[in-house]
Amino acid sequence: METLKVGTKSNPNSVAGALANVIRQSGSVEIQAIGAGALNQAIKAVAIARGRVTPQTQY
């Protein structure tokens, strides 16, 4: 399992792209964040990545 380290100054969109790519390749990923600011960025990235990984439904 790959571990992505997220910091306070990490760009959530970049982290989301990395998350989506790793999930597509291996099916799981571990995120490491130390501190409140890093955790905030990691949570934002997970929220963004959810939209990139889930299949889009056409109406």
C-alpha cells in the first residue's frame, strides 16, 4: 500500500489527483498528515478525489 504524505502547504487538488491515481492502480492508499493544517488539506483532498474516482452517472 502506498503512503501519501500531506502537509499544511499541500495543494488539495494535486493531492486529490495523486489519490485518484493510486486508488485506480492499487485500489487503496494510506494518507499521513501531522497537525491540524495538514489534516484539513488531506480532508479537502479526499472530498475532491471522491468525485474523480466514482463513476459519473449520465442522466
